[in-house]
Amino acid sequence: MKYVYPVILFPDDNTIGVTVPDLPGCHTCGDDVADALLMAKDAIEMWLWDAEIKSEPIPAASKTLKLKDNETMTLVAADTDEWRRANDTRAIKKTLSIPSWLNTQAEKADAPFSQILQRGLKDYLQIAE
């Protein structure tokens, strides 16, 4: 899923602090503005990914925010599908059934079952690498 959230940037010691007011507990920082925005994107994607897998409600993005004198606001785009492909690489064991004759042929050919299944699922779901 794709999202856009406002973030607040502020000076924080020798870094740029970032908070995402719409996502409770979502805070990060960076060495400079560019780094802070990259960290914000990652923090937002991780927060939203966690909510998605737990089927928790996703808060709507605020349309306006009140800022203090030393704060600036910008929007950050987040893509949880992109984050998931890059970071959620846990292996999940699946039990499946195939015909005995096919298993025999595949074993003789030293077929990489897991890779073939992954490739087939990506093709079926039209997921580009």
C-alpha cells in the first residue's frame, strides 16, 4: 500500500529530529535533512507494515499541523509493499502436495523446490522483482 504522511522536522542536538504526529510513537532522526527524510520514510513504512500485519487500524493523515517556531513540516511518501520486499525476508515453511511422479523427476534433476515455488508465485501474482 502507498501512503503519504506529514512529518515534523526540528533541530535536536547535532541531528534533525523527526516526528510523525499521526502515528503514535513514530519518531526518528538524521544527520541532516536528507538523512532525516530517508529515516522518516523507513520509520513510517515499518510502523504501517506492523499495523497491516496485525490488522490494526491505520490512522488517516492529518491535513494541517500546528508547528512551533523551530519546526518545519513536509510530506513523506511511504510504500509498505516496497518495504516488505526489502526487509521482510523471513522464511515461512509451507507444506504442499505434488504428484509422486513429478516429485521423482524433480528430485532427479536436483530441482530447487523453494526457488521454483517462489518464482511461480511471483509470476502468478504478477510481482516484478
